[in-house]
Amino acid sequence: MSEEREMITGMEAPIYLQYNFTAGSASTRFLAQIKQGKIVGQRCPCCKNVYVPPRGSCAACGVATTEEVTVKDKATVQSFTIVYIPIPNNPIKPPYIIANLVADGANNSFIHLMSECVNEEVHIGQRVKAVWKPEQEWDYAMDNIKYWAPIDEPDVPVDQIGKTIGGQ
């Protein structure tokens, strides 16, 4: 008995994951400062690198970091991706930019959104500034910064991004 069957080429299988996050002491202090509209990092006592957000220890030296450093809400694009795939229930519709940014005064990058830009004109070394939510909406979260927008400042040479000793 020969039955003709339709080939299955895809299926939907929604998955919902819930995460609980317990912040350590460095993250707790960082989030408390973000709620105040400040971006802080921690400086390594050995190599003087500044980590934003702080991790509580230096990734290079392996020593505890306790000295807090306030950095500016300007940054440099270290790398980026243009996202074309929609994320279910995400209010941001593609295409949009996710960038690794190095804050002025820091030596490492963090991931955040970029907006108010022509996606095809975003480039490594580009200067950006944080666009904050209204202060009454601030909470203990990095999304107090809605996104980062390009600013009219000279690009940072690729080999200099995040290389400043001690974030200065």
C-alpha cells in the first residue's frame, strides 16, 4: 500500500526560559550606580585596566578589584552585528545593531543596542553616546540606557580601542 506523504520542512516549538540572577558585590554596586545614572567600573591594582561592568576581579591578573571608577557615557564601537532575525515579543524590529562598546575610561567591551543610525554606516572605531530613559523610569538595570547613538567625534583608530592604560 503506497501512501503519498507531505515532507515536513519546519515546525514551531516555542520555548520559554526564566532566569534568576543573583548579583555579586561588584555587580550590586554597578547596578546601584546605574540606577543613579552613572556608569562605574573597577580598576585592577596591578595592570590598571578598568572593567565595565565590574567583575570583582581582573581577568588578566586574577586579583580582586575594589577601586571604583566612574566612566563617561560615551563609548567606541569595537565590533557590531546587524540583526535581521526577529526575536518573538521583542519590541525592537529588525534590522537593528547590537554592538560591543568600550566606554571612555574602560578597557573592555560590553554589549548594547545602537540606534539613531544608518545601519550600513556603523563602523568599528565610531564614537557613540548613551541615550538614557527618562530618570523616573530608571531601575537597577543596564537598560536604563535605551541605546547608544552616533556622535560627531573623530573615530578611534582600531588598534587603540580599549588600549588606554588605566582607562585614562
